[in-house]
Amino acid sequence: MVKTDQVNFSTKGNGDIIDITALIADKIHNSGISSGTVTIFIPGSTAGLTTIEYEPGLLEDLPQFFEKIIPSNISYNHDRTWHDGNGFSHLRAALVGPDLTVPFTDGKLQLGTWQQVVFLEFDNRRRNRSVIVQIIGE
Amino acid sequence: MVKTDQVNFSTKGNGDIIDITALIADKIHNSGISSGTVTIFIPGSTAGLTTIEYEPGLLEDLPQFFEKIIPSNISYNHDRTWHDGNGFSHLRAALVGPDLTVPFTDGKLQLGTWQQVVFLEFDNRRRNRSVIVQIIGE
Amino acid sequence: MVKTDQVNFSTKGNGDIIDITALIADKIHNSGISSGTVTIFIPGSTAGLTTIEYEPGLLEDLPQFFEKIIPSNISYNHDRTWHDGNGFSHLRAALVGPDLTVPFTDGKLQLGTWQQVVFLEFDNRRRNRSVIVQIIGE
């Protein structure tokens, strides 16, 4: 069985980290599928998906890390094309990747106790985001 | 239903970024599967998969970024073993990862308008590449 | 068909890289599923999954690379919360990601000849690890 849906939320722009675990868990609950994988996918190229322990310290550390390795205040060739100043957003998104696959059994995501699914907003402005949630299983 | 296939193409060596979106879309079209996930996988350890907006600026920015964080002109322990000078290729590939999973519905990849599936060649020479495309769905 | 299982092993702490390919191959062999994908997932936020050529040089290069971009000897905001000194572990894990999806056909993982599935231990102490292995196919 395959069920495809999406979750929608707003972000405050670059550096914003959204815990989408409950949104994903809800889609699994409503799917009627007991065991399988959920593929979470961002249809866009200025954000990324990963998992973290969602606590205030890391919500500062993670943006600081990306600012260090891919600074927002230098010039990128991408900006020559579009002049929207978000070359850094595209590079960070390419590095982290747009997809995350998580197994679930008995309707429950197989995450660790201190592990949440997070959407990393890299774009340089507020965005309304839709993320695809596709559930495959039995 | 599971269909496993592969796509083949050539690269110009390190820094080459190949847009393989049309190749993947074609395999989905021919699979007879309407909705599901496509798993794209590189059977090798000197290249990576991600998505980007495929435009000329980023095709320069991305290789420059990898050159900055994993330089090609320094010595790696890997080169002690094989003396083929591509230690940097292996590190970049391990960082980006060999797999990408993309949902599709009604035979159509659920990518954003400005988002393409790309193969990042990290090896230090021209390569003929085969990438696995596995489609699961109904 | 969906089969969910786990593999268990011990690590020596940060920098330890475990080749789990044979453990995964064994689960596929025992699943009775011939073709499909295996989703490997870490239920925790201080380790990562990727593939490498498992040879002694890279087993040194990879930890050195992570030490360079996310040093273990500087202070992170995460450590303010928990005081366990593993902020660097969390950042490295978020960067690499907890999931890996590998296709298999005729019961055989579609890896390259010089490519192994590896568990990257980022935590700052020895750990007993359980990793989820979910097989979907026919």
C-alpha cells in the first residue's frame, strides 16, 4: 500500500529549525498502514531534512555550524543568476539533502527517545512550506 | 511491485555535476508503476547524489565548496593504500552519501519546480557511471 | 512484504567506524524477500550512516575530517543543557544523517565492489548500539 500526503507549516527564515515529528506521526496514524517506511521529501532546493535532539542548545549550534562552513555574507555565483542573495541557502540544502526515510512498526516511528525529525530552513526569508510524506507498507 | 533498473552516463571527472532527472523520470514512466518511491543508489564510493537547482552559478559554487572543506591538493591516508590520489573523492562521497529517495505520484516525480536530481562526480578522472534505479509502488 | 529487525554491536566511541555490511546482508538473506530496499536507521542522535571503501587509510581520514569541520575541543551550546560534552557528536550526526537506503536484487545488496555500509560512531564514549533494519520488497 502507498499513501501520499503532505504537511504544511511556516518558517521564520534562515536558521529556523522546525520539529515536524508530530506532523509525520499523525499522517502515519491516519494512513491505516501498520508497518513500513515513511519517506519525507522537500520539493525545493533551499531547505534540508535530518534528525536531532530538539533542545535549545543545538538550535543555536546547528545554524552557527552552517554559518561557519557556508557563510551567508560572501558572494556566490548563484547570486549572479538570480540576485536574490540566497546562494548559501542552496549550498547548505544540497549538502544536507531533501529526503529522509524513517521506518515505523505498529504505527509508531522507530525514532530514539531523544531524536526528532527536523526541517532545516536555509532560505533567507520567511516561507510557507509543504513537505511530501509518502507511506509505504502493509 | 518492485522494478530494478539502472541508468548509464559518462562524466568529465571531479567537479562534474550531471542532471539525471530526465533519466529517472523515464524509468518511472516505463515501469508501469503509478505511485511509490524511487531509490537511486550509486554502487561506488567516489560520487554522491543530492538535488539542486541546476543553473550555471551553482555548478561553480558546489565544486568550490567541496574544494574548500575537503581540498584535493593535500595528502590523505587513503592515498598511502592505493596511490591513486583520490582520497578527497572518497571523503566527499562519504559526506554526501550514495542514496536518494524521491516519491512519485501519477507517474510524476514530486520535485519542486526548480529542483533537479544530480549526480556529483568526485573522482579525479573521467568515469563511465551506472546508477541503480529501484522503483517500489503500486 | 515488510520485515523489521535490528542489528546489535558495540563501538569504542568517537571515531570508531563499524562495517555493518555483513550484518545487513544476513538480515536480507533470512528475510525470504528476493528484491527490494533495505532501510537502515539509527534510533539516536549521536551517530551516522554512510558507505565507504573500508580500508585503513580512510578509517583515519574520516575522523580527521570531522574533527576539522566540527572540533571536539570547543564549547557548544548543547553542552550547557546536558553537560556531557558531546555537542560535537550531535552536530556531526545531524550532518551525516541517521538513514541509509540500499536496493537489493536476488537477495544481494547492490553495492559496488569496494563499497561497504558503515556506522559512524560520533558519541564521546563506548556504546552498545542497535540499528533498525527494515526490508520492503517481494
